[in-house]
Amino acid sequence: MIHTKTHGKHGDYAIEATGLIKRFKSGRAFVEVLKGVDFDARHGDLTMVMGPSGSGKSTLIAALSGLLKPEEGRVDALDVDDLWKLSTGRIDRFRLENCGFIFQGFNLFPSLTALQQVETVLKFQGLSSGQAKKRATTALEEVGLGHRLHQRPAALSGGEKQRVAIARALAKDPKILFADEPTSALDGENGQVVIKLLRRAATEHGAAVICVTHDPRLEAWADRVIHIEDGKILDDQRRNPDPDAVLASHH
Amino acid sequence: MSQAERARQGAPKSRQVMVNVIDTQPGSVTIPTDYSDELVAALRQPFTIAVDETALGTLGVKLGDRAIYAGQTVTVVGVLRGYPNMMQPTIVMSRDSLRMLGQSWGNTMGGPLMIKLRDPAKATVVAAQLNEMGKGQWRAWTRQELADANAKSMFEEGILVIIIGGCVVLGIIIGVAITWQTLRGAIMANIKEFASLRALGVGMGSLRRIVVELSFWVGLVGVAAAVLLTWLLSLLARMGGVIIALPFSLLLVVGVGLVLIAMGSGLLSLGVLKKSQPADLLR
């Protein structure tokens, strides 16, 4: 039985997008990266978006998260109708309150300790120093870094850095968690730790986790796998995740 | 005979000096207040001079040496501290010595006079009354007014103001440029980290505040460094016999100025934050 704070009801829609079209200028021509994509993700699901590089999967989460405005289409996220109708400031605010982000690179400030990395964002959310410290400590303990709170990135391994980045995203208690190739810079063992943490964010916290990857080995943990290629969704399958799956190359 | 010819004939090197003349009568008002009684008594002897310690090397003399002044022998009986002159070596002698050296022309009518009042508290009133009486024929100053006028004329006429002004302008330009470029570099080095904060919803305004706050702290560190360097410099100068006065008000102005320079540089480097595009991280 799980007794953690959950968002929405498992299975409720967290994000719904329809008819997303995104073009990039390439010389004189325009390249259409998203060709009318419909997408949705639900609370409690680990939704995997897979596709080769250049398929538009990263552009898709940029459009879903309010980072890159699509030319056409709309995004409804949580209680916001048409996210792209909001001002930049309101979109930032929406992300600050509701979204977590994990990138392929860990993007940690070299001069801050693990604890400070996590606290910084919490303070921007309006938490007091004391509250931020407490929440950050809990988040770091949850990713297994309780003993590394005061280390700077230079003293952490790649896997530990990614876990700090995950703690930074999870400490906000996000309703939607975006992850872009979160394991591709990591070895099998650390990759497994990371994907399990994402799995837990969905199952235990009820977050809608949207994970972009080209690594097919991660599929085992997903509730849903969406294949995208050439700006279009090829297929969309529901799965039964196996939380005890083992990432290959792990000895 | 030119100096070069004199030198060829083995004559000692000669230097032009500035002469400060004091009245060595006990209680005279032209004796600087930090002169010891022994020094004044020594200067009261005929043909004696005192030299600031910074001019000893230039003049090639030391305490007790004899030197030739205006063709006559004088004796160095005192070494002063705190009277350096960067333009020209200065010597001090009594009015009587000057007269005996044949350099006083007996004109006691037109020169400046220093007078002492029985009640110094009335100085301002007396000076005003004297000026009233003189109707522009003379000018009376209190001690403070004279000191201020002296300091002011140093800054108005001297090369000092050009040197100081030049240093200030250069300092500001170099300070802004260096701090600006350093901050810009620091932001550029962390641009992905800033972008990830943007992705997590931290607005551009907040990032700007971070940068300006950062530059404020850089400024404070700069002030601390400046305090240390200035202190070391003043120690060095003191070793060389130059006493640097560091009035608090001036230090405050410079300190605030340094912080403003740093914050100005911070504002200049805000533009580079625009490069923190979180969408660029999704590649």
C-alpha cells in the first residue's frame, strides 16, 4: 500500500495536446519537425516517447512544456486551457509550480553543493530557507544521496549528478515530470537507478512522467510507449510495466 | 660655467632645491607643530638646514653632513619625516641663516605674515575684521582657511589633479571592462545551468536579480581587496618616508564607487542571459 502524496487520480489526463505543428527555418526552406501531433499523458503513468534522433521527440516535449511555441495546435495542461495563450511570465509560473525537468546533461552549477542545487529552485517557489533545506534533504535522501548532501558536482559520479538533477526536479513535487534522454549519459547500473526513480515518481507521487529516449531497453518500465518518427506518431501502446526489470549491460 | 663643465672639473653634483624658511624664535608661529625643541634649537644655529628623509638620497647627504648651498657650507642638523616633495627636494632653514647666506633681501613689507591671537577662538571674527579694514588691499585667513586654500590650489594648479583624474577615469574603464567581461564569462560558463533553472520555471527576472546580486557581492569582495591593497601600499609608502592620509569619508566614497562599478558591470552583462534558452537543452 502506498501512502505518499499523489496528484490527480491515477489515470486522469495531466496533459493533452492536439494538432501540434512546429516548423524550423532551415536556410530558405522550412522544415516541419512536428506534423500535426496529438498527444496526451496521464497521472501515474510513465509515458515513454521513443524515436530516432531528429524524429521530433525533443521538440514535442519542448512544445508540451511551454518552452517552444508551436506554430499550430493547442496544449491543455492540468487546469490550464491552452497553455500557449498565456504570457511568457505565466507559462514560467506554470512550470515553476507544476513541472519538473531532467536533461541528458545534468546542468548542475559547479559551485553549489548537492543540497544547494535542490534548495535554489525551492526558494524560487517561495519556500523559506528552513523549509527548502528540509524538502531538499528529503528529496536527496529519496534518490539515495543522503550521504552526499554537501558534495559539489566535481566530487560526484555521473550517476550521482543525474540523481541530484532528479532530486532537484522531484523536490518541487511536480505534477508533470519531463525527462529528455535521462539515461543516455550513464552506464547500465546508473541508468537503472534513474529509470527506477522515474518509475517511482509516477507510481508513488502520481506524476505524469513523460520520458523521451531512444533507448529501447527502458521500455520495460513504461506504462505506455509512443513511437514517433519524422514528426508523426507511428504507434501508441499500453504496457504492463515490470518494476523489477534489469537494464542490460548491468552485471 | 655650465653644470656639465663643473661636473667635468670634479665639482660635486648640484641640485635645485626649494627652501622653506622658518622663524626659530621661541614661540614663533612659523615653526611646524611637529618639530621637536631640539630640532628648532639646532636650526637656530647659523648655516644649518634640515632635510626630509625622502630627499636625503636625492641630495646625497645624511645627518651631520656638510653641503654647499649658494656657494657656502651648510650643515645638515635635522632629518624630517612626513614632508616629502615629489617635484623637488626641499630644505628647511631659519630666517637668520637665509639672511647670512645673503638670500634675504630685507623686504619685510610685502610678504605673508603669520600672527598669533591671544584668544584663538576669535580667529574667524578677527580675520573678518581685518579683511573689512583692508578693503581688498590684503587678505586675512584663519589657519583652517589657509590650509584649505593650500590644498585647493594644489588640486587646481598642480599636476596632481591630472594624475588623480587620469587614474580615476582609467580605473573606472578598466574596472567596468574587467568586471563586465568576468561576469559575462561566468554566466556564459553556466549558461546551461541557468537554462535548466529556466526550464524548471525560474523566470528571467529572477535570473537577472541573481546576476545583479552576484555583482554586488563581487563589488564587496573588490572593496575588501582594495582595503587590503591600500593598507599594504600605505605601509610600503611609510617605509619610504611618505605618509598617506586615508580619511574615512574618502574611503567610503571609493568603496561605494567600487560597488557601483561592479553592479554597473552586472547590469551590462545581463544581455548574455538571453542565451539561456531551455529549449536548446532538449537536443
